[in-house]
Amino acid sequence: MRLKAIPELTLQEVIDYTAIYKDLMDRFGSPKEWGKKLFEEYTLSVGYGKHVYNGKIKVYLTELELSMILDKGYSHFGGSCTIFSDGKFHATIYTD
């Protein structure tokens, strides 16, 4: 999934994404609790202007939900997120 940069979002998408993030917090608790609850494996590589995540999720998530969890919101400058059929994922989130 291609992730849109925050300036690309329509007002309706902002409203929808805010509701999705609130639902994630209701389902899984605070972002501090997400690591142990959601991931079997998890790595983060920080590069110039981007964060690259790899791992394996324990629960069903959409690629948008996963990107919000990894970013702890949705205030980035785009990127991509892929979840494979075995639960492994790869996500790149542009930070500036």
C-alpha cells in the first residue's frame, strides 16, 4: 500500500484516519503497550528521512492500521506498507 503524505489527505480522509487511530487505541491500549501485544518480531532501521520497519504481526491488521501503529499516528510524509500472507511485514515511512 502506498501511504499518502499528510498534506495529500482530504478532509474526509483526516476524519476517517482519526477514527481508525482511535479504534486502534480502544482495541489495543496505549502505544506503549503495542509492541508486546501486536508483534512476534520487530526491527526498526533509521535512515536519512525515513524509518524502515520489518517484522511479523500477531493479529490481523490492515496495512493502513499497521502504518499508524508503527508511526504512532499519521503525521508522516508518505511511504509504503506491505503485509505478506504469513503475517510478516515491511514498511517504509518518510519522516521528512
